[in-house]
Amino acid sequence: MARKSRPNMSEMYLEENKDQIYENALAEIESFELPLGTTLRSVYDDQPNAHQRFMEKLDACIRNHDREIEKMCNFHHQGFVDAITELLKVRADAEKLKVQVTDTNRRLQDAGKEVIAQTEEIIRCRVQQRNITTVVEKLQLCLPVLEMYSKLKEQMKVKRYYSALKTMEQLENLYLPRVSQYRFCQIMIENLPKLREEIKEISMSDLKDFLESIRKHSDRIGETAMKQAQQQKTFSTTLQKHNNVNYSRNMHLGRSRILDSKNEMTLKRTLEEDDDHDEEVLTAQDLVDFSPVYRCLHIYSVLGDGEIFENYYRKQRRKQARLVLQPQSSMHETVEGYRRYFSQIVGFFVVEDHILHVTQGLVTRTYTDELWNMALSKIIAVLRTHSSYCNDPDLVLELKNLIVVFADTLQGYGFPVNRLFDLLFEIRDQYNETLLKKWSGLFRDIFEADNYSPIPVANEEEYKIVISKFPFQDSELDKQSFPKKLPMSQSVPQIYIQVKEFIYASLKFSESLHRSSTEIDDMLRKSTNLLLTRTLSSCLQNLIKKPHIGLTELVQIIINTTHLELACKYLEDFISNITNISQVTVHTARLYGLSTFKDARHAAEGEIYTKLNQKIDEFIQIADYDWTMSESDGRASGYLMDLINFLRSTFQVFTHLPGKVAQTACMSACQHLSTSLMQMLLDTELKQISMGAIQQFNLDVIQCELFASSEPVPGFQGDTLQLAFIDLRQLLDLFMVWDWSTYLADYGQATSKYLRVNPSTALTLLEKVHRGMRDSSKKNNIFAQFRKNDRDKQKLIETVVKQLRSLVNGMSQHT
């Protein structure tokens, strides 16, 4: 039991450990080490009764300290008492000293008031000095800013906007950051974006003024550029001619000295004129101030809006391009309208080319090419439309020259113009059409003014004048003495001259088209062929058909066309000479004048035949036969003699015609006369014919045969012309001889005497004669023997009529 009550070793160790903890806590409290939370927590975190034990330890410690304090006080008490005694002794001296100090302090305060005032003044001055120094330092920082801002305002005032932007950039990046704490700096910083916007607006306004200015000055710029291009081309052409003359001088020195000197004078004069013009040469930059573009471009580039500016500029220029390309409705009426139109376009693209070369990226070659292609399509459409309204060849020629200068000018600036020269070929066809219309009027005037008589020449001088105008050669005529007459009329040399003038006019359009001599030669020949085959041919055809053109005029027209046909080879030589292209060239076209004049001649010949027949019909219409006459007058009818005299005089005019034409006309006239006389006999309205009328009609036919046998036109063989009346002759012989038995017996045989007499014709005429004889026998019934002879004749006629009818019926059945 006693063994159980004794504490074991572990409990003893715990007790000792807790005592050590309490002692450490007390040591920390005595050392005033803060905070005490950790120490106290170590005490209270232990066993529940640890607090009591710690308090006991703390009370014990306090009692120990109290005992030590008491010991110390007891040790120093006598010294404390002595010190108090000494202090009481010093009190009186301290009072006296206090009075003295107070007095001294009063006197010191009175004496220091002035010093204090001066000191405060010194302090105030020192503060002012320090403030002034600070202000000077700050002003030294602010003055550059203010100077730069003042400079910015001055630059804005004098419109040096690009420099103003640079100044703004320096202000923002260099000066303003140094004084950003000041309010005026903040105001400046807030104003700078507004100034930038103001600069943008002002520069944009200047750009708009510039765009308006170049729109107004485009025509002048273009006119100047085209004039310079034309002068350059003239100079080059003159120089080339001069070089050609120098080359030819080596080959033909003696003959070309005068020409060479003249050409050198011309070249010198041209060079002098070019020098004069060079002094006055104005470029696009001389006529228009481009600084707004440069300034605006730089400003927008500095502001980082270069792309916005480029897009705006291109957009506005596209709009201006559309306005420039829009022509006036009356442009086609005058050459000035076309010149103004071309000048504006050239001016527009000269400006664009200048902008392209003096700026970087504002416009590009791709942009200008795209703009030019758009413009070129519009230009071609406009020219194609307006040129179609033009009917004046001179205006079309001037238009062509303007297009050539326009194309050469823009080609000099690097723009492709091949499509313009292709358009010129279309306009060339239109030019030829206007020329053809003009020359059609000239030809009509020439034909109207012609007297259609051979050209009389009184002497050698007049003869040479005519020969100089028209290539005429006739050795027989040359042998004749003056005065004499040339076979053609006055219109022939005039027509020939006008054809040459047409070739010259056509050549004018072919110049400067950058085509070879072979192509020009081909164009000239084609246009000349159109003139001959269409215009001149149409004029000749219309002339031939005119009512007032008589046989004499028709004969002269045939003669004229013959000489014009012969002159065609001279026209071919003329074209070859002006183009320097030999006619033996494979691709050289030939003139179709031969067919033209042949067609006109054939038409004139046909018109001669027609008019001759019409004249014969007029004479036939005045024939006044007494178809019941008992006997003939013994002479030919008056109308027929007049007709023969007319034919005789007419055929005398035919002596200058080609032989076949005159022979054909004569044969046609005789055949028509024969046919007309035959129709007169067979007219259905003519019911009866007496034998006296047959005899009279026979006398008229005899005169026709005599006329045919008199060879009114030379060249007929034998009695060829008389054969025109063979049908009438055999028919009349049949009735005059009353040889019906022979006719009926030999009918159908090749050797028949009356081979050309048709049974139906004989029947018709016999019936009319039969009716005439019956009427005549009724009137003449005095003598019986006469009545018996008439009855026998009538019986014979009735028998012949039956036989003729059977022949006619047989022919119809066979048919």
C-alpha cells in the first residue's frame, strides 16, 4: 500500500517540467517582452488547475520583489532625507535667480523684436528668391513649349500646314511631356487634335478647290499639250524631209540644188519657230498649282490617313473623268466642239500623268491604265455616234486630224491608242461616204452645166489648156488645123479633174494614220472605185434617164464615157505616183472605171434606141391615111418623109459613135418603123382598107427601103438594113400583085417568094381589103361588067380566105 502512494518517476518529471514553464513565463513578464499572449496561452493551455498554480507562483514572486524593494528603501532613506534638506536651502536662491532670469528675458525680448522683424523679412525674401528661382526654372521648361505653340499658330496662320503637323508632333513627343502637370499644357493637348482636324478640313478644302481648278483648266492644259505634240510632229516631219532631200542630192545633185536650198530654208524656219515656241512652252505645272495635292497628300500621310486621301482623290477624279467624257449635244456641228472635247480629255490625263510621276502611290500606273481604258471605250462610242451625224467631209477631215493629234499626244504620255487608229478606219469609211455625196453633187452640177457639144479650140494655147486638164491623144486630130473641135464635151476634163481632186481628198485622210504606202494605195484605189462604180455611175444613169436629154446629148454622153474609160489608166498611174507603189505589185487593186463607163454607155445606147423609137412613134401618131381612097397620091406621105429626114439628120450625128452603136441604133430604128407600120395595117380598129390605100402605103414603104439602101450609117453589109422591111415588102407585094396562087402553092417552102408572110397576117389584111372592096362595089354599080369583075374577085377572095383560115387552123393545131 505504501508502494502505491509513492509517485512514480514520470509524474515527478512532469511536475518539474511545469515548474520550469511557470518560471519562464514569469521571467518573460518581468522582462516586459510583448506581446504576452503566447506566454499566457502556454500557461492557460495546460491542465485545468494550472491557473491556480500559476497564480500561486506569481504571488510568491511578488512577495519576493516587495521584500527586495523594502530592503532598498531602507538602505537609501538617509540619503533621501539629506537631499530634501539641501533642496530647501536652495529654494531662496532659486527664487532670486528666477527674478533675474525673468528680467533678463524681458530685456532680451525687447532687444530681439527688431532682429525678429529683420529675420522675418530675410525669411520672406529668401522664400521669394526660392520661388523666383523655381518659377524661372519652370518657365525655362515652359517657354520652349509656348514658343513651339506660338510657332504652330503662326504656321497655321500662313497655311504652312505640313510644318504645323511636324511642330505638333514635336510638341506631343518632346515638349509637352516635360510640363504635362500644368493646366495650360492640358489645354494645348486638348487643342492639338482639333487643330489636326482643322488642318485636314482646310487641306481637303484646298484639294477641292484644286480639283475644281483643274477641271476648268483641263481644256487649256490639253490644248497646250496637243499643240506641243503637233509642233514636235511637224518638226520631225520637216527633219525627215530634209534628210531625204540630202540623200537624194547625192544622186541628183544638179537638179535638186534649188529644192535642197528651199528645204533647208524651210527646216531653218521651222527650227526658229520651234525655238520661239520653246520659249513659250508651258507645262501642266505652269498652268496649274499642284501644291494643294502635295500638301494634302503629305498632311494625310503624316496623319496616317493616306489611304483615305488616295481613295477620295481617285473617286473625285473618276467623277471628273465621267464629266469630261460627256460631250455636248451639238459637238458634231463644229470642229471647235471636237477640239474642246479632246483638249479636256488630254488635259485630264496629262494631270494624272503628272500626279503619277511626282507623287508616290497617290495614283498608280494600274489605276491610270484602268481609267484610260474606261475613257477610251467612252471616247470611241462618242466619236462613233457624233461622227455619224457629220455630212461635211471637211469637218470629218478636221476631226480625223484632231483624233491623230489627240492620239499622238496621249501616246507620248504612255497611253495605248491603237483602238483610236482602228476607229479612224471606221471614220475613213464615213469620210468616203461624205466625199461621195459631195462629189455626187459636183458631178450633177457638171452634167447640168454641160452643153453636150464637142469642145471648140481656136488655137494652140486653148488646145494645151484642155490637154493639161485631160490626157487626150488623137494623131488624126493633131493633123487638123485650128480652129478645130475635140470629140468630148466640156464635162469630160471637169469630171477627170474632180476624180483627181477626190483622190487628193481621200489621200488627206490617209495621211498620219501610221499605215504603209501599200495600204494607203489600196485605200485610195478602193475609194476611187466607189466613186466610179457608185457615185459617177449613178449620176450618169440618172443623167441618161432625164427627160430633157435628147438623142444628141445621149450621143455625146456615149462619146464622153468612151474617153473617160480610156483615161482610167492615167488615173491608176496618178495614184501610183502619189503613193510610190508600182502597179505591178501583186496586191495592187485595179480601178473599175472600165465597167462603170461601159455600163453607162450601154444605158445611153439603150436610151438612144428607146428615144428613137419614141420619136418614130410620135411621127407614126400623126399619120393620117385615107384608108378608103380609090387611088394613091403618087407620092409618099408627108409624115413619113419628115420621119426619114429626121432619121437621116440624126444618124449623121452618130458619125462619132462607135460603129456598132450607130449600126445597132439604125437597125433598131428601121425595125421599129417596120413593126409600127405593120401594126398600123393590122390595127383591130381599122375595119377596111382599099387597094388605093394599099398602094399609098406601098409608096411609103418604098421610101423606107430607099432610106435603108442609102446607107444612113456606114458599115452595113449588102442589103442588111433593108431586111428590116422585108416582112412589109413581101406582104405588100402579095397584095399589089395579087399573087395568091403562088403564095398558097409555095407556102411552107424555104424557096417561097413570100416566105416572111404569116397566114394570119395575110388573112387579117385580106379581110380588111375584102370589106373595102365590097363597100366600094356598092358605091360604084354603074356598069354591069364592073359588077361582074368585082363578083369574080370577091369569090376569089372568099376562096383565098378559106384556104388561109385552114392554114391558120392547121398552124394552131400544130402548135
